Amino acid sequence: MSGTVRVADFSLTGCFVEGLASPAPGEAVLVTLRLPGAAPVPATGRVAYVVPLQGFAVMFDEDERLQAALAAAIRRLQPVTYSTNR
């Protein structure tokens, strides 16, 4: 199965993929992250868990090149700010 999905959260160790796909926990997957100002980053990993009708979490394989590419991509992202109504 393949397609374009939204990654709701990602870090150096994994991501959460939003969508209706439900791969089995432990299944090998390839997620290609497309980040602003960066070349696509192909990340291999395994499904950590599935949230029915919401998506699934991927734990990336331990790979030095992948970790370096993800770290560089994270550094290029703009910081997120928020405020409360207090």
C-alpha cells in the first residue's frame, strides 16, 4: 500500500502518520518525509502501534545517515510558538 499522507509529528526516532491505513504493528514501512527547504528524506522503520481510524506510529530504524538527515531537517524548521489566554 502507498499514498500521500500527513505526518502529524516527527522526531529523530519516529513519526505519527495520519490516515486510514492500518498496517500491522511490527510491519516494515518506508516513509518519505518532504520538508520545506530540504530534499526528500526516505526513512525506514517499523509500525510501533496503530490508532484505528486515525493513523499509526513509526519507529525509525537506527541508521546514522537517516539520523543526520533528520537532524538537519529539524534545524531548518521554524520554531513553533504559542500563547495561552492567561
